[in-house]
Amino acid sequence: MENKNSNQITLDKMLESIALFPLEDQLIISDIVHKRVIEEKRKLLANSVKESKQEYDAGLTKFGSVSDFLNDVEEE
């Protein structure tokens, strides 16, 4: 829990520092962060697709209806 608090303090200080920049620079920083988040989401999605394809290729996937899926979930 202490690590989370220290990260929060660092985040707060960073945001306070960014607030000192001119508005145009803040917008540029916002755009950069936004694009990095999008890229990270793309990487996560690509990894998920790769993992799913490997499971499919290995025969670890099932086929069925929504009812079949719900029955499997209830059984777990």
C-alpha cells in the first residue's frame, strides 16, 4: 500500500508540474500521453489475438451457442 501512496505523490507532483507549463505545451503533453495509451492498448489487443490464435491452433477452443457458453460458465 505504501508503494501506491508514493506513486500517487509522484503523480500529483507531476500533474502540478505540468500545470505550470503554458496551455499549448499542456495540450501537446496530453496528446502524447493519449497516443501512448492508444499504442499500449493496441499492443495488449495484439497479444490477446496472438494468444487466442495459439489456443485455437492448439485445439483449445470450443464452439457452441450462447446457451452452451452460459451452461459452461455456470458449471465452473
